[in-house]
Amino acid sequence: MATFFKRKATVVALAALSLTLAGGGIAAAAQSEARPQPGPRHSSAQPPVTVAERQAARTAMRATLAPPAPGQVAWAVVAANGTLLQHSGNVVSSFRFTPGPGVTAGQYQVLFDYNVSAKAYVATIGTNDPANVPPGGEVSVAPRTLTPNAVFVQTRNSTGGASDRPFHILVAN
């Protein structure tokens, strides 16, 4: 009788192990199917800095009035086409990168006359036109690669696709 229970216990243990492994495999397969698939990827890489951009940045740094005092801000309102609409005295220029290889829509550079690489940036979609509500969307801002006195701005539509949008930007000092 003891042999019968030994054999039965072995069979039950093997059956439980088999069911556990099979159930785990099914659960793992179902889990990978339930994971959302990534959508289309949009480049968030900055376009390379051209020689003309480097020269303009150096010229702006040499022509500095004086950086804003601590606690003050430099600010700009930029149109969807990259035109600088309004700005504080330390903002030199802005432009929209022309879409092409490695450049998507909605990529901008705003140039200042002082080093802003270690400052705080705040941006929002917006315009200075009192008769229009700005389009919905998203905006992100980062220090411009290899240009300490510029910021890189990327705008997107409400679904996350790269899109030209007007924006306001503040640099806190």
C-alpha cells in the first residue's frame, strides 16, 4: 500500500508541475499579446548645427547687452513659421528648421545673447493674436546641441505627431 501512495504522489506532483508550466506559458503568451504595440516613432533628435548657426551664435554672444538678473526671465513669442513675433531684449532670433532628412516638422531654434544652457525653460503652445485661440498640441524644449546660447523647441499636434505650432517660451535666470 505504501508503494501505491508513493507512485500516486509522484504522478500528482508531475501533473501539478506540468499544469503550472503550461499555465505559465499561456499567461506569458497572453501577456505579450496584451501589451500595446508602439506607434509610429517620431524623431526627437535635434538637427545638426550648421556652420552658419555656430557663427550666428558666436556673434550673438559677443553682442550681449547683459544677461537678465537672477529672478528675471527672457521670453519670446514665436509663430508657427518660426518668425519671432514678440520678445524680451535678450532674444536675438528664432527660426523653424526646414523639414528634410533628419528634420521633422515643428522643430525650432531660439537664440539668446547669453549662455542659457544651465537655465530653466518653460514653453507652451500659444500665439499673440487676440482674435484666435491657438491650436491644441504639445511642446518640449531642451538646450540646443553645441550651442550654449540657444534652445531647441519641438512642437507636436494633440496626437503626438510632429507639427508646426506657435509657442511662447520663457527662460528663467
